[in-house]
Amino acid sequence: MGKHSRSRRRLASLIAALERAIRRIERRIASDNGPYRGLAMNGKPPAFPALPAPLLLDERSRPKPEDVAGAYARNTRRAYAADWRDWQRWCDYERRSALPAHPHDVADYLKALALRAKVATLRRRVAAIHKMHELAGVTFDSHAPALALALQRLAREKGSAPEGKGPLTTVDLVAMLKLVQPDLAGLRDRALLLVGFAGAFRRSELSAINVEDLDWKRDAVIVQIRRSKGDQAGAGQPVPIVYGKRNSTCPVRALKRWLAATGTKRGAVFRPVIHNRVWPSRLSDAAINAIVRRRARRAGIDVSRIAAHSLRIGHVTEALANGADPLKVQKQLRHRKLDTTLGYNRSADLIKGSSSGGLGL
């Protein structure tokens, strides 16, 4: 008993030390007087970029930080802040103006960045630079010919087809579940995998699910998604998860067993488990991603293109391959456009419908 107590104390001490180190780093970034001042992601929205004196807006025209925070999702703010920092670093090195930026300079930046980044990343950097200028009240033409043609050229040279993540199919999922132990971590991971797959959830949505969001029905459980990537206004989206045919792969039963084992009555559904003890916090996006990859690796699945998003892609692939109505699949994924849903399909059954097989060759 003493050995376990010492282990728990050491673990708690390490966690506390890590949290203190993170806070020190965040304070250092937040207090930096350099070109990245105000962009620290310490739980608060990224502030306005530090503007040269001649460009400072009138105080009444400057948007308030809380309004910026409320207008954009945290992940969006984090991405824009990281993109803006990278642009500023390049400008410092090349002695260019970051704000206001010139389209020719941004085009040169994209050409340098293209050596290590995908086309999607280049487009996002342009969007971030444009957005930061917009927030600063400074004009920037993101469609200027010099910039637009440079981006078009890079897209042609690099190819703009997204690689994306691969799907986790039903066969993959069953193989992963066979190796899951019936301890607390195993009960959680079984429920996480099955609910993520059956509900076609994003990892951020899985992380945000609370017990209060579960509406238990006779044939299913309805999960109320309070806010998501496709619902930034927070109108709410109900997602049904139907009972499975087999006890070992039923997402609803797996979810019930996990909640019963932990005695969770309110708050986060999916929580960290350390030394067979459930912690009161919720699993982060990164932790959910790591769980999916770890379980896939243990099942002998190549994880080079596997992530938590593979559960969502796998849902589309399997449902369409088994004859599901594409419009119903679209509704389950909560996509605005059917083309977006169909773009998730990684099914090999596409070959079966190809007209090239009917040419008599």
C-alpha cells in the first residue's frame, strides 16, 4: 500500500510541476515585448497584434478582446495566432513589414513556406494574415494578382488534393476491441471508440460530452452536441446512437457500463484514468487522439494515417458501403453539403461502380 501511495504522490508532484512550468511559459510569452506580444494561448483569446504607433486604431474603433473571443472558436484563435507568429518571424528575418503587409511579400513568404508545408497550410496562412489585418483595421488585399497567381502556381506545382486521414472500418474496430481489457481504462476506451464511430463525432465533440447531454431512449441514446465546428452559434445538434446487434460492439451498452463503473452522474463523460483511478477532469482532444492511435497500433493497424478523425471517416465509408442513404449519413455527420460527406468516403467499393468495367476489355 505504501509503495502505491508513494507512486501516486510522485505522479501528483510531476503533474503539479508540469502545470507550473506551463504557467511560467505562458506568462513569459504574454509579457514579451517583442513582435509576438499578446498572442499567448493561456486560456484567454489571442489579443490584438502589437501595432506600430501610426497604425493604432482609435480606441472606440478597436474591437474588444472579449468580442473577438466570442466570435471565433478557441481552435480557430489558436490557429490564427500560430500562423501570425510564423509570418512575423519570417518578416523579422527578411526585414519585411508584417503589418501592413504587401501582397508581394506574402507571395515570397508562401514560396519559402511551400518547401515544408501543404497547399492547405499556405491558404490558411493567407487567411490568418488577412484576418489580423482586418482586426487591426488595416487594408490588405488577399486577392491581389501578385499573391493570387503565386498561390495558384504553388497549388499546381505541389498538387492541392488533400491527403486526409484513413478510415477505421468495422473490421478494424472489432480487432481493436478484442484487445481491450475490462479494467476502467478499457471500459472507457471501448465506450469512446464505439460512441465515436457510431455517432461520427469529432474528437472535440467527444471531449465536450457531459452526462447531462445524454437523453436515454428505449432504442437509443440521444447525444446533444452543444457546440461544434459546424455549429459555432451553439444552436445545438442532437445525435442519435442506436443499440448495436451484439453486446460486445454495442455503443450504448458500452457507454452505460463505463458510466456505471465510474459512478459518474454529472459532468464530463470521458475522463482520464491513471493507475485505475478516474480523474475529475475531461479527456482533451489530444488525449482522445492518442487513445485511438494506441489502440489501433496494438491491433497491428498501420497508424501513419490514423487519428481520432478516422472514426468519423470510417462511419461514412462503412455506412455508404452497406447501402445507407447518403442524405441520412449527411444528417448524422451534420454537414451542410452532401458533397462534404461524400468526400469522406474512402470505400474500395467505388471500383465496383466504375463504368470502365463495362467496356468489354
